[in-house]
Amino acid sequence: MFEIGESLAAARRAQRLELADVEAQTRIRQRQLAALEAERFDLLPGRAYTRAFLRTYASALGLDADHFVAEFEERYPDPEVEEQVPRLLPRRRRHVPVRVLVVLAALVGVGVFVAWSGNLHQGSPPKLAASTANQAPPPPAHVPVQKPLVIVHPKPQTLVIHAATGNCWLLVRRGGPNGKILYESTLSQGGTVRFGSVRLWIRLGAPANVVATRGGRPLAALVGASNPIDLTA
């Protein structure tokens, strides 16, 4: 175990850098850099931003960024949320009274007796006329042949994010804000990342610096967006 904030501050002072110099290099504000050095992680926007800021700050100082992020995860684990599963009440069995069963059995017996008595008094069935008996059945109606259904699947739409005017920190998850992390880093100016045709949840630190398209069409949610922004594509 080592001190995260003190290690960052010591490395910065050893390189004779001020917080303003690091802010110009990483695009992270001075008050957020100071919070990292003081280990006041509660002053940062959230766990995702804290991990990203630690990784970017340590990389800018030439330190092992993965080591700092792993130390943060070990000392400040993500609280687990227990899901409460509702218990189902057992279904009650309905008991039919014996008297009702007896009445039903008696009614069935009376119905069978009446049907049997009626069959005894019925005569032989009437004979069909010769013309009716020898009449050929009508030809079957013409059944139209249905054409097979052709399903055309749409082409997959690729999401492309390009850092056009400056650096931008990205966090991309699959499906939603709690989905699997597909990308988490700072996209340098001129860099481009691509993702397949899946539902994505994206957090951008500087959306004004990037151009994003989905299937060749620009994402309308980024037009005039402020820093930072979350969106689903």
C-alpha cells in the first residue's frame, strides 16, 4: 500500500511542475488535481472520473497509471448493491365441498339416463335420395400460393468518435451506465475510435472537441453540448 496523493505530488514537484502546468497538459482543472493529491476523492464527480483522472495524471508524470488505479480500487471498493428478491406466497388450494360433488354426480347420472332412453325411441335414420347420395363432391377451391417472406436485415451501423479540435476523455460502456467498459482513456487530438453496432452509453469530458457519427450520420446530441456530457448511442 502506498500514498496515492503524496506520490503524485512528489513526482510533480520533482519535475518542477505547478498545477497550472499539469492542467495545460492534461485538461484537468487545478482544483481536481489538488483533490487527487489530497486524496479528497469525494470532491470529484464520481468513481469513473476519479479513475480516469488518476490514470491521466499518473501517465502525464511518467508513472505507472495502472498501479495507481489498482491501489484506488483496493482502498475504495465499489459498494455492492444487494438485490432483494420478493418471496412468492404459496397458492392456496381450493377445497370443493363433498355435498357439491354428490349433486354434480347425480346430475351427470340423470343426463346419461335421459340420453339412453331417447335413443331407444328413435327410428331408423331416413335414407338419402339417390340423386343426393350419388352426387359428386364439389371440386376444391383454388388456394393461392403464398410467396416466401424475404427479411432484409439492416446493415450494422458503426459509431466513430474523432478528436477533431482537441483532447477528450472518453468512457464507453455496453448497454448502459452499469454495462461492461469497452473504452476508458483520453483520446488525443487527431485520434479516432470505432465501435460496432451495439447500444452504447458514452461519457465525454470535452464533447466540443470531438465529432461523432453513427452510420455516417452525426450525433445530434453533441451539437452545442457543454462539458461534460453523457449520452446513449
